Amino acid sequence: MLNKLLPIALLVTLVAAPCRQDVLAADEAAQEPAAGPAATDASAADNADNADEADDNAREPVPVDDIRVLVEVFHKIKQDYVEPIDDKTLIENAMRGMLSGLDPHSSYLDSDEYLDLQEGTSGEFGGLGIEVGMEDGFVKVIAPIDDTPAAEAGVQAGDVIVRIDDTPVKGMSLNDAVSKMRGKPGSAIKLTIVREGEEKPLIFEITRAMVKVRSVRGRTLEPGFGYIRISQFQGPTGDDVRKQLRELKDENDGVLHGLVLDLRNNPGGILGAAVSVADAFLDSGLVVYTEGRIEDSELEFSARPPDLLQGAPLIVLVNEGSASASEIVAGALQDSQRALVMGRQTFGKGSVQTILPMNNKAALKLTTARYFTPSGRSIQAEGIKPDIVVDKLKLAERQGGEVVKEANLARHLVNTDLDEAEPAEEALDAPSDEDESQPLAERDYELFEALNMLKGMHMLRQRSAAP
């Protein structure tokens, strides 16, 4: 289930106009100022502003000698390569190389890839439905998307794809691997996956499909206690969360005693959607801020009233597949002490990618900033550490006889405070969770623990408010 978003856990459009590329210098895409050429197409306004700058603050001059070497390499390839190659292919490969050498999230998008990315953020695309990135030359699954072919096949966050059909992934670019996983809905693909804890590689045969991502779902766990699951941050996600909250309140006589916000295996998405979701549970305060080398990359986002839960207990569930925009929400609610974060340490993607449209209908996906939680934490390569760690466990049915209690003992004293003493036999025949389809503790142990914690927080809040 290939996610057409590519490995983008966070997409933010800092400016809407394509002319943004005219302000971004090529040297600003490099890791160090001296590592790349300076911009030769900066706007006249920028030139005027910089006219009075000191020489040490001026842009680096164009490295003419390095450009000559680049041109020489171009001509050598054209002349001596074993097969003919056209100019466009060589130049495009050079651009891909410049970006892929920066970090795992920067890339060159041709017109088709740019279109795929736009389709992905709209919530509908063809493929398998997984968020992927590159690690040590292999494709690593950041997170599968709910209700998509790969999730149903059992692909998990952290899986490493080593073969696509019969082709080894080692040596492929991420874009090439993504292209091979795409295909016509209904067609089959075979993925060979290495998973931690498994002795042998796992083989998954998956049928591609048109993936329609429903980013927000919710239900009532128990009377008064709601659950909202966000699988991905898309444009309308903030509005969808508000709508789901209204529906949950209507189901519970207008009042929610607490809510579990599930961000597990959520690979991220649009920055604005993450801010909108965090804002729904905050009255005020900073949500996130970004810092980069250019002025446009330094932004702050703050919350505004009201808190739609009106201060009711909130628990955020995260795991190793929670990345980027998910980490923004979890970090903001944790720093503001508005929510308790439970689960496992998150993915750790603390950078912002900006999509820079080009004149040839292609685009650059370029890392332009780092983001920070309200307390100033950077989660880059670190992640959000939960307040309460919940390991990935699965409950097994306890084997053994019936539990003996005081009421089961012969000649036990009768509780005179009860109107009628219940026979011991009836106590043993009380209905159990086994009469249900499957108890929550067996279906989702982490959610079961979150619900128990939520109920405890509600009880403590009630007792604190009592006269």
C-alpha cells in the first residue's frame, strides 16, 4: 500500500507563489554555506536590501571552477558512456543527486511525482498505502495507513523492504522504489521484508488498490469516554476532528468525561492540520515554532480558545510509527501539560519540508527548517518520549481453575448491609468479557491501558472538585 506522499511526514507550504524559487539560493540548500553555489536569480528587492551589507555577510560567489568540473563531467558522460544518453536525463539525474545528498527527506519531484504528492495530501491515491523512507540503502516502512492493502496484509512500522517482486532494493533511489511499488489497482506485487525479531525474511503478496484515506475516525469506548483515531494529517483533518468531537458529545448526552487521541502509526502530513488539531484541545499558548536559514522559515503557531473538551482528561497514544506532524501534536499537548502521552518513543522527524514549484511543472521537496515544541525541544532523531511507556504486548487467556473468594467458602459470614445475599453459585456464573466478541484488552492492549488511565484521571478530577 504505497503511500503516494513518498517519505513525507510533514508538508508545509510556507508561501503559495511559485516565485519562491527565485528567492531560495542554491547554496541555501546545502548543509554548509560554502558547500554550494550562490543564487544568481535573487530578486531585485533582495539585491537592494543586501547592497549595504558588509562583505562577510554577502552571498558566496559562484564557484566557477566547480561549475567547470560539472560541465566537464557532463560532456565526459555524453561522449564516453556505453549507451547514448540525452541531455534532459543527465540534467535531471544531476538535480536528483544534489537533493538526495542533503538528507533523507529532500528530493527532486518530476511532474508525475509532484502530481502524486498533491493527490496524496488530498486523501485519495492508487498504490499500497504505506509511508516509506530510505535507510542504509533499503526502503523502511515508517507506517502503514489504516484500512489499506498493506495494513490488511500485515505490513508493520519498522519493516525493511529488501526486494520488490524479484528486484533487490539495494542501490535503488527512493523514487525508483516508490515507482516500482505503484501500479494499476488490481495488480499484484510481492514484497520481501526483513522484520526485527524474525529469523527469516517475510514475503507479502499484496494486491494494489485505489486507496481512499479516511484520516479521522471515532467511537465511544464506554459511556462518557471517547476515542479519536487520526491516521494521517490532511487538509481537512482539523475540521474532521471537530466534527467527530461533536458527534461523540451527542452520543454521550452532550458531555465527554475524557478522550483518547490515537496517533499511533501516523506518519504525519500537513503542518497546518497538525496545528489545527492541537488547537482544538488548547485555550492558548504556543503550539510549535520553526527555525531555518531564511526568513520565511521562521514561523510561530499559537492556539486560540476554546478547548473543545473543556479541560476534560486527554490521553495521546503514540508509538515508533508516529512521525512529524503527529509528534508536533503530541509535543504541544505534552509541553502544555494538557495531555498525558502514553505508548512508545516516536519516530523522531523534526524537520520541515517545503514544496518549491519549478517552471517545468516539477518541484523541489526541500528541507528548509527544523521545528520545536513549545518548550524549545527539538525531536530530530530523538522523538517524543511518552509520560507512561506501554510496551507492545498481547494478552493471552489465563489457564487455570476458577478463582475462590470469601463468598464461595462454606459457612462464610453474611454481609448484613446487603438486602439479599447472593448465592455463591450465582457469583461464579456472572457474565464475563468472554461473552463478547473479543475484549478490548485482547484487541488492543495499549488502548485498554489508555482507557483505564483515562477513567482514573476522571475519578481523581471528580474527587478533587468535591466540596
